[in-house]
Amino acid sequence: MTGNFPEPGQVFEYHFLWHWQQKNGQTEGSKKRPCCVTIIVTNSKGQHILFIAPITSKAPDSGRVGIQVPETEARRAKLDTVIPLWVMVDELNADVLEASYTLEDRTPRGQFTTAFTDLIIRSAQEVRRAGKLSVTSRT
């Protein structure tokens, strides 16, 4: 994938819409936050669906699943290295790349290593298998 086509592990600024916000009738995330592209799939129309995980400084509450970002990974992704950060893997946004109005700047701020990206993907898949994955459609 080339040009401005996102790749798994890339970190972008994105208006992530939390599931609780959508349940309250909101259609936009309240602020841009760093988010990580986890998986990209192609739908039946040939469009690319990005599954996007939020990165937060708030430690996961009980019952939530997040992966703490190691300092070296935070540096690679050009994230804050002073405060602890987590990639939340139990809640994703699904967005169509070709129609996205929320992925405004498609230039990544940085990228996680393949190994850390694989850990994020495997963790999200485990959460999905357990029936605890929440996906908010932005399509």
C-alpha cells in the first residue's frame, strides 16, 4: 500500500466516536485523539474498511481491555512518552476510507512496529471471540 493509503500500525489524529457517545445520539467524537489503524478489509463494493483503535491516557476500567504502549513504541508513533498510554482493543471504529470525513489528514504521525501491531490485532481478535468487542460504524 502506497501514497496516503493507511497501513496497520499507523497512528493518525482521528475523531474517535466512543460507543457511549453514539448511544447518547452523538455522531462525532468530541475531540481528535491519536488512533491506530488495526485491520483493513475490502467490502463487496471494493471499498476499504478501516478498523481504528483509540489511544488514551486513561487506564482501562475494570472489564475493559487495553494494551499499555511501551515507551519505545510511543516514540516510534510520535506519542507522548511522559505519561502512560493505552491502545483500547475492546472498542473500535469502522470507517470507509474512500468516504471518510473523519480521517481528514491521512498523513500518519508515526507508526508502531509490526510486532506491537500484531499484538494489538491478536488482542482485538481475542476480545471479539469472547463476544466483548464493540464496533461503532462510521460508514
